[in-house]
Amino acid sequence: PLAPAPDPSKPEDGSTPTQASSRSADRSTRVPERLTHKALVALNLRLMKALASDKRARGMYELYIRQGIEQQARVEAYKRAESRWTSQSTSEPLLKSLSVLLKPLALRTASLACVA
């Protein structure tokens, strides 16, 4: 009689696919039994890739932190400038903000009057 065809989703040793993949992952992360030149070169390559990946991730993290701090400073500066021009409950800050607006206009007008 004919034997049934083996299922390609199951490994030949009868373990589940998850167990087989974890076993192969264990093999790829451990040090080989015999340290040969080829194994050391492969290990060195894996280490260099891991270090480059870590350095790239750290650089991106630091970039995002710097951008966030700059954006936060811009928002705070905008809020300070915006609150400076809004009218307050007392008339003193309103007069001060009006003088800030009117003083340059008055100086320009006076300089034009002197030139003419």
C-alpha cells in the first residue's frame, strides 16, 4: 500500500511548526559547536548589523526627541505671544499692548513728517 504524503506544514520529526521555528531560531542565535573561521566571520557580520541597527534606532530616537522639544518651544512661544495681544481684565496691560503697537507707527509718521 501507498504511504500518505507528508504534510509540508509539519516538520518530519512530528513537532508542531511553532516548535520547529523556535528550534531553528535557537540554532541561529547560539554559538556554533565548532568555531571555524567561517563561523567567526558570520558572527562578526551579525554583530556589525546589530550594532548598526541599534545606532540607527538611537539616532532616530534622538532626532524625534529634539524635534519634539523644538515644537514644544514653538508652541509655548506662540502662546506667550498670543496672550500678550489678548485684552486683560485690567486696562494697564491693554494700554501697554496698544503702546507697543502705536509707538512704532507714531515714530514712522514723525520721521516722514521730518523728511517732507
